[in-house]
Amino acid sequence: MEYIRVTKDNLEKEHICCAISNNRDAQVSSKKAWLADRFDEGLVFLKSVERGKCFIEYLPAEYAWVPINADGYMYIDCLWVSGSFKGHGYSTELLDACIEDSTEKGKKGLCILAAAKKKPFLADPRFLKYKGFAVCDEADNGIQLWYLPFGDEADRPGFRECAKHPHIEEKGYVLYYTSQCPFNAKYVPVLEQTAKENNIPFHAIHIDSREEAQNAPTPITNYALFRDGGYITNEQMNDKKFLKLVIDI
């Protein structure tokens, strides 16, 4: 597979895999704006030349929008291969490219979020284990931090204290989210409208700075839904899924 690295110079003309419509689409524009602000911090977005979901996005862990202590590591925001791209070894190619780049930059290793069992929008723990990753920390809600150290002397990363016991004081449904995922630009307003129409207490909190993200009350900042203070899910949803969730609970 041939890959392209998205940079400031080609960001406007390249698709971003997980949202491939034109730049006027809210999902695309929000994601590209978020990326543009991250490139100077060392973010790398490597994707297939073919249109579709086949890419890896990573940056130095000090600049990651998650509450972790992992100085000197590279943090993988997303490694996503799906559809017709699955089963061809592209995940390995993308991960190998990240390892090579991170090693050349003198990083201690890699880290990424996952869980004991595969969860939507998180890395597959079976793949991570196969590639030599191991769990280095786990929050009360089952979200795990996995790492791949490049040497025996590498420090062990971990969650910040604020994220180890995900809980908030606010009642009702509370959603923490960032613009790192383009789908939020479309579906968060849908949930807000759905909650309003059905008299469901709902509050969406847009995390719009790295400092806020690194001090968030959840290990997942991209999308974390709470109900009456307790963490529920990181799965993004439309109006039907949200209403079903409310009814089932």
C-alpha cells in the first residue's frame, strides 16, 4: 500500500479518511481545523492513498488530548483500518511506520487507549497484544492504557489521577467531547436536539484545549457520556441509539 502524510501544505486538498466529504462539511472542517493546530506540536497523520478508512494519527504524548503521564512517549490517537482494507496487513504497515518514526525521534515507546474487550472506536486489544503491547494502567471504567516500550529502561506510562476513577457531580446526561473526531461535529448537535425534544436533561461539554483534556474526569476525552455522575460509554450515537440507551437504562 502507498501512503500519504497529511501536512499543513496538503491538508486542504487531502481527504481525512474517517470523514471524506468536501471541506464545507462540518465534520471535515472541524477535524481539519483541529489537525492544523496540532501539526506544529508534532502530530503525524499517515493515510492510504486510496479513499477510505486506513490511517494512523499520533503525536508526542506530552501534547496528547488525554489525561496521561507518558513523557517521552508517542501517543496514538487513532489506528483505523476498516472495510475492504481489512485483512491485508495495513494495520501492521501503519504501526511499523509509527514505530520507525518514533524511534528515529528518540521516543521511549508508544501508548494507546484500549480495553480488555474490543470497544467501538478503540484499538483492538488482541492486535495490540500480538504486536507486543501490554497494559500499563486501567481506570475504574475498564478503559486501559497500553504501551510498547522501546527499551527495558523506559518509564511506565499511566493515567493521571483525575481519570482513574471516572465520575462527575452533575446529574442527568453529560457528554465530554473534543473535535479530534470529526463525527462529533455532526452527532453532538443531534443529541442536544433529541434531548431537548424529549425533555431529557443533557449537557454537552466541548473540550477545546489540551489543558482541559489532560485534566478531564475521564480517560477518554474524544467522547465520554455520563449519566447521573457515572460513566456510561465512549460509543458515539445518533438520535435512535441515544433514545434506546435512555429507555434501556
